[in-house]
Amino acid sequence: MQDEVLVLGGGVAGCAASIALARKGRSVTLIEREPTPRHKVCGEFLSGEALEDLHALGIDVASLGAVPIDYVRLAAARRAAEAPLPFPAASLTRKALDTALIAEAVTAGIRVERGRSVQSLSRATANLWQATLDDGTTYEAPSVFLATGKHDLRGHGRPKDPHQWVAFKMYYRLSAAQTADLGDASELMLYSGGYGGIQPVEDGIANFCLVVKRWYFARAGLRWEGLLAKMQQDCPHLAMRLDGAEPLLDKPIVVTHIPYGYIRRTTEDGLYCIGDQAAVIPSFTGDGISIALHTARRAAAAYLAEEAAQVFQPKLRSAMLLQMRLAKAADHALNNALARAVLPFCLRVWPGAMRVTAMLTRVSQPVAVAPQAFAN
């Protein structure tokens, strides 16, 4: 089967790129490994840039139950401080968002193949890519958008994670008192082996997403129950927040190999890498979904302008490099014992520090990117 464009991965980046291309009359096949949208390890924070891009795609997050987020709250040990966000933001589960994006892709006329796993991607000819699926079926196209998220495709992998981060996700129904206290804030909680975030999402539940270094998980006995107890001991604010909370999943969702700070330098002819396959920003920024949309928008615009993938990829890297380095530096600070001790105090004294940090670590859309790429 042959199309103009083959998109591998039906998450935020893959759907966004597919819709942009299909609306411009391109023939697109989208292949997604999961048969239906599911919960994923994701903080589910939608920044102002993400909200703008989703609106342009025709996604009304308010109608999906998205919760407005107006404040960020930083907690370390027994100290906590908050500051207003310098931009509009919201929170929505990835399951709800991915469901809406897939539906929009189908409406746009994209051929969507779900429950199909890509086993390999190679050259069929000098000008044609060939993707081989788990059942032996092959799809061919001159151009491919690689949007497999945190899952690397054999032969097109990213570098190994030297810090051995492990990420977990759990949903809770908080007590009435803790729900009211959390309010419309996204909380960032610090402990010696990493950090976690908790914020409200739709249907009155809370998303708790966290990352820890493997050595910290090992000290907790490599068990979720032990890890949760250790984090609450290190950060009593978390213990307070989860007091009386009801876990809503049988077990947490887990993912490993998260190469924070990675930005792809080069690519091959006709292979546009987007989403986590293009760049992985530290989770505390809450910019992961925004970057997925950002890279999809830029790649679609580049393809439509007939800009070669080998030109697009390094240009994307250059545009994101400063923000990524600043985010990486801030990530290192969060894992410093002294910084954890003084950051809440500093935020209380100067709430604007959070505004500055948030603005510096945002990956904004450059003026050069054509906004009509997402237009109807």
C-alpha cells in the first residue's frame, strides 16, 4: 500500500501532523500500535501554546472536560509556595485527548490503522520508505513522519538514558478536603531521587505522575508501595495530599528509558522525526504535549514547503536548543539537596521567579512557522 506520507504513531504528534497534511490534500496513512486510546505516563498539562494548537486543530478541550490550571505550587520537605502561571493552562487526560485527535484524523480523511505494530522501517528504493508491520503487511511512502513517542523503532533509536529514569503514573480520587486544597493548581513535589507532579483532571480525579532515578527506586525495594512510602517520607506535603486518597488503577503505569535533554541532530532523506522522537524536555516543565504539537506543526509546514527532512531536523534543533538547555539546567537544580531546601522559600519571597522560569523553558512557536498548516 502506498501513500504520499506514512505517519508512524497515533499520539499527539502523529495525529497533529497527519491532520495538518490531510487538510492540505495529502494522502496520509497513520499507523498506531494501540487498538484504542489508553492512559499513558504523561503529566497531562496543556500550556498556552498547546491550547492554541489544539484549538487550531479543531479540538475543544473544554468540551472534553479539561480543568483550568491557574497556579503552580512547589513543595519540598515540609515547605510549599505557589505562584500564578504566566499563561492560560489546562489539564486533560491523554486518553481523552488522544481519542479526540484520532476522531479528528478520521474526519480529515486519514486512513488510520489501529492495533498495528511497526516492526521495521527501511528503504524499499532510493526514493521510497517501507514499513513492515507485525503481520508482515508492508506500507510504502516517499516520506515518513516518525512519531512513536517514548517507544523507539528498531534501527532509528535514540541514545540510552544515562541517569536511568523510571516514570510512573497513578490516578487518585482525593478526599474532599484535599481536592479543595489542591484547587486549580499544578503541584510540583521534590524529593532526593527525582520529582513528581499532581494536578486535577476531568471527572474530579487527580493525576499523579513522577520520575525517579533507578537507584532511588532500588532503595524502595523496586516496588510501587515502597516507592510511594519513601516519597511521602521525603516530601510530607505529598503524604498530606494523598491522605485518604483512593487509587483508581490496579497498578501504576510505568515507562523507562527517558533521555531528558535529547534533541535529534540529523535524520535521513524523507524521514521527519517529531514529538519525543525529536526532543525530550524534562517533565517538570509541563511542556511535553506542547513540544509534540510544536514539532508536528513545524514538520508539516516544512514538508508542505518541500523542505527536505535533512534541512528541517537541524533547524528544529537550533530553534529549541536554548530552551532545552535552560530546562536541563533547572532539572539539575531540582535534584540538588540545597536547591530543594531553598526553592520554596525563594518562591515565597519572589513569586515572579516561577514566571521567569516558566517563560524561559517554554518552546514557543517561531513566527516563521506557517500557522495555516493547521487551518481548515
